[in-house]
Amino acid sequence: MMDLLQIFLSESFWAASLRIATPLIFGVLGALMCERAGVLNLGIEGIFVAGAMMGWLVTYLTGSLWLGVIAAALAGAFFGLFHAILTVPLGLSQHVSGLGITMFATALMSFTYRTAFPQVSTPPRIEPFRALDIPVLSDLPFLGPVLFQQTALTWLALLMVALVWWLMDRSALGVAIKAVGDNPDAVNAQGLSVYRLRIGAVVAGSALMALGGAFLTMSAFDAFFFGMVNGRGWICIALVIFASWQPGKALLGALLFGMFDALQVRLQTMAGAIVPGQVFLMVPYVLSIIALILAARKADYPRALLQPWFKGQR
Amino acid sequence: MTKRFGPVTAADHIDLELGRGEVLALLGENGAGKTTLMNMLFGQYTADSGSVHVWDAEGREHVLPPGQPQAAIEARIGMVHQHFTLAENLSVIDNILLGTEPLLRPGRNRRAAREKLEALMAESGLVAPLDARIRELSVGERQRVEILKALYRDVRILVLDEPTAVLTPQEADGLFAAIRGMVGRGLSVIFISHKLREVLAFSDRIAVLRHGRKTGEMVTSEADADAIIRMMIGEAHDAPERTAGTPGETVLRLDTVTIRPGRDSRGLKEVQLDLRRGEIVGIAGVSGNGQSALAGVLSGLLVPDSGAIEVGGERLTALTPRLALSHGVGRIPEDRHHDGIVAAMSVAENLVIERLGSADVQRRGFLRRGAMAENAEALSAAYDVRGPGIHSRAALLSGGNIQKLILARVLETDPAVILANQPTRGLDFRASAEVSRRLIAARDRGAGVILISEDLDEILSLADRILVMHSGALVETESRDRASIGQLMAGHAA
């Protein structure tokens, strides 16, 4: 019990929670934007891979981390556009298209990696984002290590929470996006384009998702390897429901998952001799499922989610 | 203006004029062409011939380009649809402002919009809570939001499509008072309805449509209710000779069946109905008055809140589809494409889908394809179901042939009760005559038939007894006179 208390009091636990939550924050925000507009994007897992791979590759080739970030976002936008064209004007099944995008993106990235580095056995490394060192703030007790010694991408994620919140709750564009996910007829009746709004939201949301992938290769690690996304995209799809499609709650959900994961690692070292490690690996997922069950009861789905809309039909 | 859909002329050379500050009522039954006409006005449909002319505030004439909704919006024409176009997850003010604010400008100044809306609400008497979400509002409030949405866009012409269909009488009175006030300030209103009483009380002028034609137009103050009803439901023409049935014992009884009105339905008010062998009971009424609830109860899809159903010698509180079938209720659904067939399955499969357990369809869990095919060949020939063949998908059949397939499936089991809900809607003359003939033949074999129809001609030509449905209540009428049935349909007491 004392040990557990010690974990919760340690700076490193909270710092790790936020670090682990970062890719999820990007992912949940991205999924939230797509779904608010009425499009489920199951391409998220593949888009994570694309962001991880392209961000890392461009950084490796150019030496510029920020060019890598831009490349990751563009890769995400590309796959998002693909998904949007298939599901919005063409009205194909969002599930099938999304899973297809995931498989396609994952395979294409493996192919690109193998083509670019046919001979290597250990993946080439880049110089990743380093922890910020802000004078005074970084030296604060507790808050310093937890908040102000994170990397720039973590801060970008927190900034995005504020930005998406402002967009969705405080801008005319956000009102239109939410309306198009609830009742596209209402949007059409006001002379706005349902297709443009939906495609735009999916493309922007997918770019955000890709940044989550980029965080993995450019901040959490320093190289790309297969399987590194490891279901984080799927977790985001669940967390959006937990978050009731609200950016603030999305942050909360991602942090909660990050905490469970950070806790799991520490429990393993604490009690690993008694209980098999796999049990602890399970903890964040089990706790997430429980949290989801509790939250999803009153989940308030966008009414037009999954429903294709065609011009000229009522 | 004229609009054809395939062989059907939905609007046939209709002329309509609307003056400034005038309320024009557009009256007609379902399918009379009211909505088609308004959709052409709004550019939702492109007219086959004819044009829309609008005079602006300075008296200049503009011809609206056909097929462009944006042109109607720019000419400051607003429409309140019967089915609201509101985003339920957004606030009232967000819904009203949607489309009026530039999307990409970062800042947003809503003070002016709010002031304008508050002034509008004070002026019109149509009040809605601006910051509440649509989903928290009642139907009446939602409609006020729709009208405010149009007024906020400074419309000069407002079209209301059956505005009172979903309102309580009090809400309807409030709405009319508010609209009267706005008309006094120069707004022009077109008001679509099939409620005669409302139209007489509220409009300045009435235009009546029937089967896509304008059958009459008059100033309301000089209008005569009987004349309007004749225009709406047609002059009596030579009804086909109807042979009387020979009613036997009761096969179905509804005993004070009640369904509380829900969000989308009128519900049923203590419906009392006796159906005997060898008779066709016709249920007349304007659609949306509880017919679908009645059909739902009889086909086992809706559970009544109270009351009982006696069928096949048993007294039940509710039917299920399985009970309906086992108690000999044959069902011809209103939406034959959606509820009548499984479109992706073959004609042969659709013909046996209600009796998959019977011995001539399956043996020990294996379908008897050969027997099914024989059955399908025989029934297709007997009922003249034409299509690409019994093994092709039912989706490939035309509407008339789908209806014949359903008739074959229902009638072959020789049900004691037949529920025929709008059985000839959308069918051409030959197919509908065939349906009528089959229903009479079933009656003569001893079945009791409940015929729900909006087409009074059909009821008059087939039914042995006539009941009229209005606001969920069922009233029997001895009369076979169009005008008095029409009065009942419009909600007047006999």
C-alpha cells in the first residue's frame, strides 16, 4: 500500500502518464473531428503508422524534426482524403473503407521502409525531440518535471486540445461541422456544402491522428519499427466515446489511459515476481473497458454518424 | 408549372399567384401535388415547363432560374418543412445562424444577431430559448425555431408545409396568431394543409389541388366548405358496381385499443372495431391520423397501451408477428418494398417466407428447393406475377408485381383476417383493379378484410362498411356520401 502511494506521489509517474497520453491525445482529437462530422475513421491505426513512418523518414533524410512533423501531418491528410472520398461523396461503408485504409497504410509503410533500407537489421536512428528546458519553470518542484520537461510534441498536443475546443465550441465552422454530423439536411438547406464540410473535417482529423504516430518515432523513441503503434489507434476510437465527442473530456480520457499504463509498468516491477507480467499489461485495457462501459451508457452519438448523405435525396 | 416523374404527372399546368401580405392556403389530399409544386418553387426540382416569377420590394420582376435552391433563398423565400431541418445537438441560436455566418472568419460577434433575434421574437410572439439545445425542445418549440430561422433571413414569402400536423390545438392557435401579425407587416404566406377547418379560419384565399391539377380557387370569405371538399376528393363518378358481402360471425375484435400519442404518431384513442367473415371494412381518413398505429397493432408490430384484441377465439393484450400469423391474420403492408419483401431474396423464397416451418417448405431443417420452386411457379401463374423468373431477386420486380407476390403469399394461406394497408397506392390501373378483385374474392371465400386507404374512391367501391379515422379515433359512418365522409375526415363531427 505504501508502495502504491509512493507511485502516485512520484514525479516520474505523472510525467510518464502525460508522455504516454500524448499520442492518444492527438488520436482522440482527430477521431473526434471526423466523427463530429459524421464519419467514423477506422483508418486511424494505419494513419498512426503512416505518421510514425513518414515523420521519422523525413527527419532522417532532412535532419529537420519540424519538417518531419509536417510530413507526418501531410501523410495523415492524404489517407484521410482517401477515406473521405470513398465514404462521403461515394457513400461507401465507413467500416470497410476505414479498415481498408488501415491495412493499406500499414502495408505501404512497411513497403516504403523496406525499399528505403533494404540492408539494415537495426533501424537507423534520428535525433528525437528533446525535453524542453524552460528557465525557472522546468526547475519548479513537481510541476517542473511533470509539465515543463516534456517534449515540444506534448505541448503541441495540449495546444491542439485548446484549438479543437475553440473550433468546435466557439467558431461558426465548428457549428457547421457538428450540424453536418447531426443532420446533414439542415446544413444543405442553408446552402452549405455537406461534402466539403465532411471531407474537410476528415482530412484535418486524419492529419491530427498522424501526429500521434509521429510522436512515437520522433519523441518517445528515435526509430521506426514494425508493430510500434500496437493498437493505440483502436484505443482512441474507444476513448472518443468515453469523451462524448468533447475535446476537454478527450484530454481527460487520454490522460486516464496514460495513467493506467504508467501504473501498470510500475506495478510490474513491484509485484512482477508474484503475478505474471501479462496481467499488468492487461490493466490499462481492462480499466479502459470498464471506464467505457460506465461512460458509454449515456453516450450521445452524433445522429448522422455512419450515415451517407447524397445530394438531392431526402 | 408542370412536373412529370416517368409516366406520372405530379403537377399538371398549375398556375398560382400570391399577393403581398396575403395568406394563400394550398389544399389537397396526399399526392395531390402540393409538395411537388413547392419543391419547384424552391428549385429542389426542375420544372418540365413553367416558371417562377418574383417581384422584389421595389416592384421589379425576377424570373427564378429553375433548379437552383440558392436563387429561392436569395429571392427571400423561406420554407418550413413538415420534417424539421434542425441539428438536434446544437443550440437554438447555432441552428438559426447556421449558414449566415462566414465559416472561416476567426472571430464571431453574436451580439447583433442576438439583438435582432430578440427583436424578432418580441415582434412576432414566437419565442424560443436561444441557448437551449434543440433536443430539449418540444415539437412546437422546434417549429418556432424553424420559423424564426426563416424570419432571421428576412424572408418576404414564407411557405409552411402542414405546420399544424404535429402541434396541439393550442400551439396551432398561437402559431396562427403570430403569423397573422407578421402578415399584417407585409409577409406573404403559402400554407399547405389538408385540414379544412384551419384553412377556412386562417387563409385569405384557397387553391385546391387534386391529382396534380388545380381544381379550384376562391376567396376564403366567400368559400363554401362543401364545394371545397368536392374539389378535394373529386366529383362522384360512376363507381364500379359493388356486390354486397354476406357477413358471418366475428373474426376479429378490437376492444378499446389505445396507444398514447408518441413523437411521430397520433396514437389510437379507444378504438373499437368488429370485423366479421365475408365483409370488407374500409378505413378512410387523411394519412397520419392513426392508420399506421392501427395497422401496427393488427400486424403485431405495436403493443397497445391498453385494450384487447380478440382474434381466432382468443383474447390477447397484444399480437406479435408470429401470433398474427398463427391466428390467421394475413398482412399486406403499406410500404411493400420495405416491409413486404426481402429484396435480396428470390421470388420463390419471398413466397414462403411467412411459413418457413411448414412441411412443404422444409424437412428436418433442410429447405425443399424443388417444392418451393413448384409452389412459386404455380403461384406466379395464378397471380400473374411477372418478372425475370422465380429464382431472381424480388428487388427486380416492379411495384405492381411485388404487390401481386405479397397477395399470393397472403391469400394462399387462406387467412381469416386480411389487413390491406394502402394496397393500391402507386399502382397503375390494371394492377390496382387486380388487387381489388383479389380482395373481393377473398371476402367472398369468407375472409374478413380491413382496407385502410386514403383513396376515398377505393373505399367507396370496395368496402361493405366504412369507418373514418381522425386523430386516432375511429368513427363508423352509415353514409356513403363523399361530402359527409369528407367532413368526418376533416375532423368535423357528423
